[in-house]
Amino acid sequence: MMNFFRFLGSKVFLKQLALAAVVLVLLVFGIMQWLKSSTNHGEFITVPDLSKLSVSDMRDVIEQNNLRYEVLDSANYNPDYPRFSVIEQNPPAGNKVKANRKIYITVNPSGYNKVTVPDIIQNSIRNATSKLRAVGLDVQRITYIEEMGKDMVYEIRFKGKYIKPGDQLPKTSKIELVCGRGEITERAVIKDESEE
């Protein structure tokens, strides 16, 4: 045991220990320098604003800034942006990122998705309007005809043409409801008289 403690205090051991410490410091310093150069430590790129750019223009800007991109396909049409333009990006414009970072892009589709016209025939205006809004359609106008059911929907029109429940229309389309005035029609009076 005494020999071991004597060895720890010897010049040979102390030289070996100092040499090992120097090698360790040099090794750590070398690894840090390699990491700094390979990861571009301290070098950042400011993410450009890609909003409202077309896909081809966005691609050019991304490549000029030494970045990559991936287009996400889940988007709802936004009328405030041109068709097939960037409506969202992650990370947002102005963020600092490393070179070759992937930017996730959401592109505005060509138009609204289509929705199915619900069955609102013989519903009240209020109920029909609620059902239409629930699927993303709007009532632009209500036209009245001489029918007995007051404020009951008898027909649906889109751009002047009759449509039926189950038809497909672009979301946010404006439709016309044809409703009854609540008056007894001549047909009903004639029918009633013929039954006597």
C-alpha cells in the first residue's frame, strides 16, 4: 500500500497526469471547434416573410436564403390571399434559424371546399338558416310565393337556378330561399270547392 502512495507522489505519475490533462483539454477544445464550424455556431439566417407569395416565388426566396421548405396540405380557403399563395409559415417571418432549416408552408387552395346542401324543404326560415350556416352556406335573399305555410321553405335557389338537398355548393355560397306567405292559394280554394 505504501508503494502505491509513493507512486502517486512520484514525478513519473505527475508527468503522466499533466500530460493526460493537456491531452484532455486539447481534445475538448478540438471537439468544440469542430462543432462550432460544423453547426455554424453563431451564424443565423432571418426567416423571410413569405406571406402572399406564389409557390414559385416562395421557392426562389427559400433557395436564396439557403433554407428548405415543406408544403402542408391542410388549409381552408382564405379570400384575403391570392389563390395558391402562402397563407402561413412556421417558423414565422423574422425568426433566426440555422442554414438549411426546413420552413413549413401552408398554401391557399384554389377555392372553398364544397359542402352538401342540407334538407331544409318545409323547414321554417329560422331553422333553415341555422342548418345552412352550420354547413357554411349563407342566405342572401328570401323570396315569398303564395303558399299556405307562412315562412316555410318550399324551394332553394343558387344564382337563379333551383337546387335540391344533397347538391354540392362551394362553402360560403349565398343562396335564396323561396318561402310561403301564409296565404291560401287559388289551387287550395278550387280543391276545397271541388270536395263539396
